[in-house]
Amino acid sequence: MALAERKKRSNELEEENIQLRTAIRGRDASLDNVKSEKTNIISEKKSIEAKYVDEIILLT
């Protein structure tokens, strides 16, 4: 009887483990997307700043 309970618990833990790994993979992908978006925003910000500096130089 104890062996059957252990096997059942082992199967439950294995299923939970699979679900947690799937959740982690999803979060990793989401984090990668956020990092990519951050890089794009920083690049765009630098371009805008450079454009403003050029405009200020032209106006002076």
C-alpha cells in the first residue's frame, strides 16, 4: 500500500515539476522580450537626443 502511495505522490510531483518548468520557460521568453524592447527604446531615445542636439547646434 505504501508503495502505491509513493508512486502516486511521485507522479504528482513529476507533473508539478513539468508545469513549473513550463512556467519558467514562459517567463524567460517574456523577460527576453522585455530586454529586447528596452534595448530598442534606449536606441530610439539616443537617436532622438542626437537629433535634438543637431537642431540646437543649427539654431545657435
